[in-house]
Amino acid sequence: MTRTIIPKPGRPVRGSATGKPIMALIDLMGRRWVLRILWELRGSPLTFRALQDACGGISPSVLNGRLGELRETALIDTAEDGYALTALGRELLTQFTPLTVWAEKWAKALR
């Protein structure tokens, strides 16, 4: 069994031998299902099964792996009633707001 290398600042990551924090973040966010999992946890904690249902189509093994990665990178944690964003995870989602605004402008420009 091969162990997945979790992108973290200071380690080489996809696209960066130096592991600059932004490159580690982009690598982590670019992993399949990561953004969807974070998005689904934006409101309230979800159990494993509820999160799997909310993501629609994610296999239990992939979800389990992504949850482990997101816990190890301090973006989610386990709560009494399931998985929840940490303060750092909630802050990350707020940082996407300017990018969302830009993406809407970009979409209009492409129409």
C-alpha cells in the first residue's frame, strides 16, 4: 500500500519544488473532491454518511482519504455530530469570496 503525500508548506508539491505555502494550498485544493467537501461543510457538521450523500458520487474510500488529508492540514476536524470546518477552514472559505466575484466577471466576459 502506498502512502499518499499530503501537500503541506515547506515540502515539494505538484508544481513547486520549494513547497511555498500558496503552491501547497493550490495542490491540496486541486485534489479531487476537496473543494466539494469543504463546501458541503460550510453550514454545519455532517456525519460521514451525510457528507457522502451531500457530495453525491464520492466513494467511501476516497472520502475517508480526503477527510484524513483535510484533518491533517487543519481544515476540518471531528465534532460531536460529525465532521466540521475548523476556524482555519472557515477562514479559507471566506478567502474564496473575491475569487468568486472575479469568476463571475470572467464568465460574463466569455459570453
